[in-house]
Amino acid sequence: MRVLQVSAELFPLLKTGGLADVTGALPAALQAAGQDVRALLPGFPAIVAGLRGSAPAAEFDAPWGEPVRLHLAHLPAATHGAPALAVYWIEAPDLYDRPGNPYEDAAHQAYDDNHRRFALLGWAGAQLAQGLDPAWQPDIVHAHDWHAALAPAYLAFAPRQPRAPRVGSVFTVHNLAYQGLFAPWHLHELGLPPAAFQMNGLEFHGQLSFMKGGLCFADRLTTVSPTYAREIQTPEQGRGLDGLLRSRAEVLSGILNGVDDRVWNPADDRHLPEGFAPRRTAGKTRCKAALQAELGLAAQAEAPLFIVVSRLTEQKGLHLVLAGLDDLLAQGGQLALLGSGDAWLEAAFRERATAAPRQISVTLGYDEPLAHRLFGAGDVTLVPSAFEPCGLTQMYGLRYGSLPLVHRVGGLADTVTDCTLEDMAAGTATGFVFDHFEQPAYARAVRRAFALFRRPADWRAVRAAAMRRPADWGQAAARYVALYQQVLAA
């Protein structure tokens, strides 16, 4: 099958979060499964700079009449592996050639023309599906998150040409909390008919919802974990879209993300001072000592090192971490944090690090090599999110033997098995899980982590089980291939 993956980010070209890790790894897994895959991306400066061999592929007009050029390039084999991934990118400098974050300005305000910037992404996907590039036409358009969600809507309203092959569409929700909401008067700019703006379309409480474009019009819907697929059909997690999702439950499935072994493998991770594996863990001990020295933490092998690699928001449960810091330090632990987000959380963690620099390290921003070193050194990875569609952080923690401590929601529930006595006896325990999103429940989970750490033999057994947990992309790719086949057979 010829599969077009449409997204706003793709690792290693551009990454602001887990979306890029997924869209960077899935094409390679699909290629390994024998599929003909190409990606479509906006022409953000970082994306264009990272591609090689760009050549014009086609020209077309945006829905509002602006001429646009489409280029075809490739990811360098050194960063992506073989075979190289073919990538279309959209040349629209007025929309994409801006410094900094792809979604917002330096003041963290969303660009006021984001409706055009990401409608164009979906529009280009639909144009390719209708034969824009005569050398390659997809059988499936797979759109990721709200940025690409109009692609299925454009396909649904596109006029059908006689004898033209039917192109199927799949839409993956990575996080329902971000829906791409815009004022309704922008509809006339987007090239969709008035009939698209209705309850069973893009209308959402009087606003224009890109997310609903994917949810209403894609042939199949997926999200990034089985538990999250169930959760978003409830009022508590459905963000006002639970009724729509229940009505489409027959075409909704949860496919758990994997870990890209080419990027996240402690045995040969070039960012670590020394590699390690489940039965060869001396390297992890040295990674911890090296990171403590790097960050100015006390050189204490016996102090459990808790790590946070996250956006700093209340949704991620970081206020629980902040409130539990005194207990964590009193029990002899250390904390190393990497992330950015809400100003009050940044300031609060920075203040705590200043007061206790030998126990707490805070690095604001994002640093990919440092993230690898944190997982390589950490004993416990904190992911106490209020909700988490899949979560890759806990999966990296598992892979690197930094036992996840998580709230039992979404993909966290699907990937981490609590250290109960029966699961430890069965050899299936991989971390620490709490059920209620509140401080006492989080604090009890932290105390359990300390208790296990003080039992070295049990700790090593659980760590080995965590590191051996299967998490490759092959199984997920097989499920996507089966899904694509169902779409084309319908």
C-alpha cells in the first residue's frame, strides 16, 4: 500500500513533544512491514534545513487562492536509517518561515493565522490523494492530530472523478485536549462548503473545530493507547466530544505506541557515557554518577534519583511532584528535572533547586541529549499525569531501567504494572501506580518506591523486567497495516 503520513512534526527534523517521536518512528516501521510510505510536512525552517535533495514536485493553489509549491525530499539515511523516507514539504514562506515554536510566537501566543497554516497542511494531503503528484498517489491518507485533521474532511467533500481510485483516510488523536478551535467566520477561507459547518461536522459550540474534521470524516479513527480510546468516550475525558466518539465507536481503536529502538536503546545510546542492558547494568551505575557530577548533585549512589522529563503543566501532575518534594528529600532522594511550561511551575522548581542544589537540579527548556542521560541515570521516572493518551516518557523510563511512577490513566495504565506482591512474584511488575489524582495517593507511591529501592535484589528484578518489556514498533505497525487494509476493503 502507498501510505501518506500527514503531520506537523517529525523527529529528528522538528520536535516539540511526543507527536514527533511517533510520526518519526511509524513510517520506518511501516516500511519494514513492506509498505510504501511518504510523509507530508509544513515547510518550517527546521524541517527544510534537515532534508536533502529537495526538488519541486507540484504546484497548486491554497483554498484562499495563494499559489503554493510542493517539494519532494528525503531524510538523510544517517539520521533515519534505510530505506530513506521520502518527504513532501509545503513551500509557503509567509505561513511557515518563522523563528521559534511552530505554533506560537515569542510571547507564547498562538499565531492568529494558524487556521490557514494548518488547513493548508490538510489541503495538500487531500490534493496528493487526488493525484497532485502523477508519480505517486496514496491509497491511504493517515492524518495526525488537529494540525492535519482537515485532510479527511477535504477528502470527504472532494468531487469524485469517474474511475478514480478510492483513497481511504485514517485520523489519529494524539491528545484530545488540543482541538484546533477557531472563529466560525474563517470557514469561507478554507475551501469547505457551508454543509461542513454543522453538528455532524466542524461546528463545535459555535466554533470551528479542526479536530472534529478528522473525527467526523475519517474512515477510521485511532488513538495512541487502548485505555485512552475508552476514556475519550466518557464525559470525564471526552472534552465535549465523547458523544461523537461513542457514535463512531465501531471505527475507533487504540493502538499503543512503541519505542524507536534506533533512537532509544541504552545498549548503544551515543548520548550516554556508557551503555547497559538488563543483565549488564554496571553502565547504568556509571551513568548515574556522571549525571550527578554534571548537574552538581551529591555523588550518592545510595540516593534514589527521581527524574522528570516533561512539559511543566498541572495536567502532567507536576504540582503533585512539587508538593511532595519535602518528603522526597527527607527520605534521602534526589530530583533532576528537564522541561518548560507554566511560569509558576518553572519559578517554583527553580526556587527549590536554588535552595537545595545538591539534591535538586532543574533545567528549563528541552535538551534531547540531556533527556537521554536523565533516563540513563534515573532510578524512578515521575509521570503522575491527570490524563495521558499514551505517554512516551514512561516507556523510555522502562527501556532505560528508570522505573516509572504513574497515575493509572490512558497509556500509563497500559504500559506500567504496579509493584504488587503478586506481580513481583510473577516477574511482571515494572513500576509504581496510583489510582487517585491527589497528593496522598502520589505520596504513598513515592514511599513504595523508596521501600523497594532499599531491597536491592527486588529492585534489580523489577528493573530487569521493565527493561525487557516489549515495546518495539513492529506490533503497532502490523495493527496499522491491518487497519489500512480494512479501510480499502470497505
